[in-house]
Amino acid sequence: MFFNRKLSEIKRELDTSEQGLSSHEVTARQSRYGKNLLPKKKSVNIWQLFLNEFKDPLIILLLLAIVISFAVGEIVDGAVILVIVLVDAIMGTYQENKANKTASALEDLVSVKVNVMRGGKKVQIDAEDLTIGDYVLLESGDKISADMRIAKTRNFMVDESILTGESLQVEKGPAALNRHQAPISEQSNMVFAGTTAVSGRAEAIVVAIGAQTELGKIADSLNNSEDEKSPLTIRVEKLSKQISVLVMVVAVVIAGLLIYKRAPFNEILLTVIAFAVSAVPEGLPLALTMALTIASNRMAKRNVVVRRLHAAESLGSCTVIASDKTGTLTVNQQTAKIILLPNGEKYEISGTGYETSGKVSGNILKYAEEIGLLGAINNEASLDGEQGPTGDSIDIAFKVLGVKLGVNADEVEIIDIIPYESENKYSAVFYRQGNDTYCTVKGSPETVANFCKTINLANKSDFPKIVEQNNKLAEDGYRVIALAKGKVKAKNNYSDKDIADLTFMGMVGFIDPIRKEAVESIRDCRKAGIKVIMITGDHPLTATKIAKDLKLVKNADAVTIGEEVERMHDQENSKFAEFVASKTVFARVTPLQKLYIVDALKERGEFVAVTGDGVNDAPALKAANIGVAMGSGTDIARDTADMIIMDDNFKSIVSGIEEGRVAYSNIRKIILFLISCGVAEALFFFTAIACNMPMPLVAVQLLWLNVVTDGIQDFALSFERAEPGILCEKPRNPKESIFDRSLLRRILLSGLTIAAIVFIAWYFLVCVLKFDAGHARGYIMCLMVFIQNVHVFNCRSERESAFSVPLRSNWLIVAGVIGSVLLEVAVMNVPALSNLLQASPVEFKHGIGLFGVALLVLVLVEVYKSVARAIRRD
């Protein structure tokens, strides 16, 4: 700890001085301490991503089928399965690799130039060449590239929001702190890597570089923490294992049955392969990838960029959103919202942030205009910089206020200035207006009052009332700045001794305003069953004010501070988790305490989404079930998060929640479609074998149905739009299986219905009409194509009638039906295809009859849905 030690001790310990280090000493220290580089996590190359795609149990099962197919000479079957597996692996690899192509954010934060003293000379070096003991010269606009102890300052202000979350710039000075412990936000004599100098100049000594900096510690914690699995990943992994185990068990039973019947070995293997092909939904991995890709593309159009594909549906599962305040719920731009005169007269100011649109409302505007002019005169900011407004955030806000009031500070002749000093807590300007010379002072009310002899529009005895007014504004979350003015003698140079006998003019209350859409978005989250909590490094009064404006809390009972979080964390886990659950706003919170809060929420079974934009948010973004970074935030926050909100609009998070729920709903529809068809194929296949009948379909025909016909329709289902009321549904339990009772009932009903229809048709063709197996298989293939095309309309909604879901919301369904029927016609009539798939043609009138039979699936499922809706209403 360097913040509580004298500079002389630090210089002696680090063996440094204002002359800096010698070149020999620099070399020795760089050899001892290394470069000023932050730790990086080992990247995953594209081949590792590709191999990871083969860890799915379904893929492993298909790889086994490929090996057996090649072993028994079924080259076509093996090749088709191999192509399916490779296409899915390549698509998954492409999406993951695309998401991982981001520059090293942590390196960007320190890859800058730095001015240092080396051997008594000022030199400019790369930030990575900084070492312990370097004497650094800092000025406005510099990005700070190591942790340093301040040695000297002049009007030095630093933006530490990316580390602390506080929206206001902080003053820095060299004085040692007389305390053993202090959070980063209170270490006023330290500057930290990743922060930015806003104004003034400073000289500082490097005390920590690379991994030892506060930023480096955060980077190291990110590298050592494991990625959270998305709910979909967990559910699909469980589903894949269940299907794989079930298929293997039934395959063993079929093999045992054929062995008992003394079937030839090759026939046993071919039958087992055909069964595995019928039961395994080969298109499922690819269909899920496509559904998530479509969802991520939709989200991108709504300003939500998904970095990890499986995260596309995760936001729809969240039960709690732990949101940063600054830059997320607020605009991160100080705004003058109220002018308060000493007599109690108030002026309300409209407008948000640095936008000059807005107006000042109140009686006798000349008093407000005078205060606006004083704020614009006593000011070092600019609204017209190449990169927008520049300077101290309060000065910028005063400039904006001046524009709203229509004042013109350029007409005032500035004679001399006394710049803001952290020790003095005020700034002063001497100016000429007309034939008179004036002094104006801007600063904290207590400081400004000390220069005043009179009070505008009030008696001198009213100073205690001004103190009360200041306290009330502070309690309401405002940062309060007071202004005073008075005539002075005309001369060319002034000092602080010339500031006296001023008139206290009034106070201006500033606040970082909430985003316009945030209140509505939080209300939408509440409707969706999602709790929104605020975690910030700001003052509790400011946090409470913002939370009340956002309708997050009604009073301060739901607000707590970091010290209380720390104290409660020392108790047993269950009590701490209960404490966290009882609070909605967490103020003055450190990054470590933010982690405590996220972990406690997860321990209670919540699925937590964390939003943020700063380096201080990165550990929580990593630890959360899903991390959501703001697009204007730091690179490290964006790089750590699962998704990025490009317009910094909390409303876009609600859009992401909606699209996430739509993605999950569509995935359930795809699973219902594919698994029910797979169950049907496996059942009629097993029943035919058990009844000593020929296989209804061979492996290559099953592959055609599962990959081509099913593939067209599951792709179309990926484009289904949101069903009405999807945002009013309660969040899903992340531990809930995809196969809940509702979905399982629908799968079994559909699967049994299709299996019964196809088996009866097979029995009729083979045993009654005496078709040979090859000819009958052509009819069964045609029937299955019709059934799948009818069944896809059943799957467009799990609850509502197929006739109530408009076709115009997804014309791809219609196109898919037409396309798959045309493909089936081609397969039956093009010799090359019919030979490959062993499919004989079906007469037109027989085809019409098969289509009529297929409609039975629609009728039975419609009856079931109607009964289910009636039961729900009762």
C-alpha cells in the first residue's frame, strides 16, 4: 500500500527521484519486473474450435455409424452421414471463430506513449517500457498506463469511472492518507492503469506495472475464471446424452432380437445403422446452430451483438439483471437540472446530457440568466471540439446551461483567472462588463459562502438557510455548485487576496440523468418476471435519487452500500444471499463486492445478467450467467461480455430478452418437429422388425428424410416470429430440461400418431397389397414427406391452433413445403436420384390418397390442442 505512506519513504524504498532512473537501472528493473504488459488468456485456435464441435454425444454416435457403414461396404450411407457431420462442425466453428475475432482489449489500454524522466532528461517511451520507480509526467488527455503514486499536481483531475463506476472526475493530490484501508475510489493520491487524465498536470512515481496493477489483477481474475455455460448449452448437452443412451439401448435390443432370429452379421449391422439413423435427429445440431444464428442476426438489427452463439437465447432465461448505473441507466453526462436562488426561488431545467435542446422554466428569468452567464464565464470547457464537448463534465454542463438560457459569454472581457485547485475547491475569474470590473467564484457552497458578505434576494442572516438548501439538494442526489459575484478594483493582475465582499448568487444542482427509455424498459422487465437491480460505485444519495426516478425503489430501505455488503459477506452464505435478495440498489461497491453480489444471486438459483461498461465491471460480466456490455464502454468490458448493446440503450436489453425468448421458443418448435418425427421413424422401424417384416426404409432413405426434408422445415421454423404475450411469460428455470412435461406429451402424441399411420400403411402395402419391399418403400417415403410437411404446421405453436398462426408471418414455411414436395417428385422420377435412394415412383392418384392420410396428423394434434386449451381455461 502506497497511499498511506510519505513520498520520501516511497522514493527511498524504490530508489528513485525527480531525475528519474538511469538507463542501466531501467534495464536491470525490466529484467527483474518484466514488461508493463497485462496477462493474457491463451487463445483458442480455429482447429481447437473445430475439434470441440465433435464432443456432442449425438455427433459421436453418428461418427460410430460412419465407421460401421464403411466397414460393411455401405459407402453412400457413410459418406452422407460424414457430410452432415462436417457441415455442422464447419458452421459451428465459423460462428465461434467469428465471435472470437476481437483485438486484445487489455493491451489497447496500455499501448500508448508516456513522458518520463530518465537520467535527468524528459523522454517519451512506450507504455510497455515503464518500470517500477519511473518518474512520470502526466497532463490532460493522457491515458494512465501503470499504477502510480502522485508526487506533484496542478489542477489535476482524473476520470476513474472505468475502474470505480463513479461518473464524476476525481481530484488528485500528493498528500498521504492517514488510514490503513481505503477503496480505490478514495485513494486521492494514486492514479491507476486504464484511467484517463481529464485536466491539469501531475508528476507521479510508478509503483506497480502489468499484472500487479489494479487493472492487471482484474485481467488475471478474468483469465482464471471459467466461462459460464448458457442454459441452452446445458439443456442440449442433457438432451443429447438422453437421446444417445436411449438409441444405444434400443439398438442393442434390436441387435439381440436379430441374433436370436439368426440373421446374418452384415444384416444385423445394416439394420442397427438404419435404426440409429432413424432415431438420431442428424439435423438437430445444425438446426440449433441455424436457429441461434438467425436469432443473433435479428438481435444485431436491434442493436444487440451476440459474441457467443449459444448466448443468443440466454438473455431470455435471465431472472435478474444486475445493471451498472453510469452510462447504462444514465447517460454519463452531468446535466444542470435545477437552479436555486437564496430566497427559495427554483428554476427547472429540461434536456438530457450535453444536448443543448431544452429550456429553463421559472419566474423572472433574468436571475437564472445571470447565474448561467457566471457559469459560462468561469469555465474551461468547450462544446465545439473536433470530438465533441471537451473538459470537466461540470464545466461542460454549465456551457450547455448557458446555451439554454441564451447567454453570450464571449461578450465578456476576461482579465485574469484563478484555476480550480483541489486544495482550494473553487475557481475564480476576473472580468470586465461595461465600465465595471467584477470577480465571480464557482465552487462548493461552503467555500463560496466564505467569500460572501451579502446574499442576493435575501438577508445576510439567511446563510444557515443556504446550508439547509444545499443539504436538501445533496439528499436528492444532486451535486451542488454555488456561484457568487462582486465588484473589484480595476487592475491587470489578481490573486486570491482580491476575492472578498462578494454576493452569493445561488446554486445549481447537477445530476447524471437517466436514459429516456430506461423507466419503460425496467417496467417491461418487471412484466417479464425479471428483477432489475442497480450496482454502482456512486454515492448512495445519488444512487437512491436515480433509483427513485427509475421506479426501482420507493424509499432507501432497499438501498445498501459496499461497506455493509462487505460486513454481511463475512456471515454464512445463506444469510448473505438473503441480504442481497432483499436489496435493489448497491452503492459505493467495489469490483470484488460486485462479484460477491453476483455469486450470491446465482447461489439462490437466479440466472443473472450483468450489464456494464467499465473495467470495474469486467469480473462481474465474466462471472455472470450472461454478461452484457455497453457499446461505448471499454474494450475489456466488450471483450469479456457475451453480448454487446451497441446503442447503450437499456431498451435494447429488453429487445434482446424478447429475441432470446423467441429463439428458445423456436428451438423448442424445432425439437418438437425433429424428435417427434425421429420417434415415429424409430417406432415403426422397431415394430416392423419385431413383427418379422422388412425394414420400412433403408438408411439412405432415412437420411434423405431427416436431413433434406426435415432440414428444409426446421430451417423455416427458425424464422418464426414472437408469439403474442411472450414478454409477459415468467422466466424459465435454467435447470429445467427442454423435455418438460408439456413438450414430452406433444412429442409422444405426434410420434405415436405418425408411427401408427406409417406402420399401418406399411402393413397394408406389404401384407395386403403384396407390394415388394422396394416398391412399398417409395410409397412410405412419399407418405413421410407429406406427413412432415403437414406436421410442421402443428409445430408453429405449441399451444395455439395451426390455423390461428398467420402464414404471412413466415412465408418460408410455405416455400419449404413446396420445395420438399418438388424434391420428392424429383427423387421418384429422376433415374440417378431414384437409383441412389432406391425410391420407386408413386402414381398421382395414389399420391393424393397418401396426402389425405397425412392430414390425420393435423386433425389429431388440433383436437389435442383444443382440449389442452379448454383445460387451461378451467
